[in-house]
Amino acid sequence: MTKIRVFACCALVMAAIPAFARSPAADAVGAVLSRPTPVARKAEIGRQVARMCNMSLSADQLNKASAFIEANRGKGAAWVTDQISRSELSYVCNI
């Protein structure tokens, strides 16, 4: 019985580690990708940038960001987050 409890506890800790390792940028991208429609995802991009970067995107910047998300959302949050971290947005937002 004790071995089962120890195993269950270790499994729970191992499952929780990725949640602790997530960055604010990954959480923001996850929030965007979780929206069901392109319009909702575009609105969430604006909210997340305003929250994380303390700035708002111009209409043109928001359109470009939205087009990028729509073209690449199937690649997943980790890939999108990595691409953002390599862009100029990472320097502006300190991501």
C-alpha cells in the first residue's frame, strides 16, 4: 500500500512539473490558441499583448499577428511561443 502511495505521489509531482515550467509567454499563446474562432483569437492576441507588454498593437500589427497565428496554430503553443521569443516582440516585451 505504501509503495502505491509513493508511486501516486511521484506521478502527481512529475505531471505537475511541466505546469510549473510554463512561461508567461506560453500561457499567453495557449490562451490565444484556446479561442474557438479566428475573430476570438485575434481579440485575445490584443488582450495578451496589452497585458504582457503594456502596449497595444496597431491594426496592421494585429492583422499580421493574427495571420501568423491562423497560419501556424496547428503547430502548437510551444512552437508559436518559440517563434515569438525569436522575434522583435520578445525584445519589446522582455519575453
